[in-house]
Amino acid sequence: MGIVLRKKVGDAVRSGETVAVLHVNREDRLLEARDRLLAAFEIGPVKPKVRPLVFGIVTKEGIQRLA
């Protein structure tokens, strides 16, 4: 199973445009995977604020929070 994202956070999306391609190797899991993928997206008229890609670093000494 895998996902190919065609759009990034903040990209403009037109009606009918593909934002992601879902690949599954078991047809019986397709509907659940599709529903989870759709629930992960929120499309609206306002660009979201930029969030950091890395929130922290985990080492053997502990967690160093960056954001």
C-alpha cells in the first residue's frame, strides 16, 4: 500500500484535480484506505499557516524539541 501526493500543503486545487493517488495490494482494504486518506485532507479557500517539518530530535539522551 502506498500514497503518491500530487499536491503539497498550501497548493491551489481545482475541482476534479487529483491531489493523491492511492496504491493498494489488497482490494478488501481499498475502502478503508480511501476513507482514511480522504479524512486526512482539508480543502478550503484560505491557505494554512506554515508548520515546521521537524518538531524534535530523538537521541539516546532524550527528546530535543525544536518547535
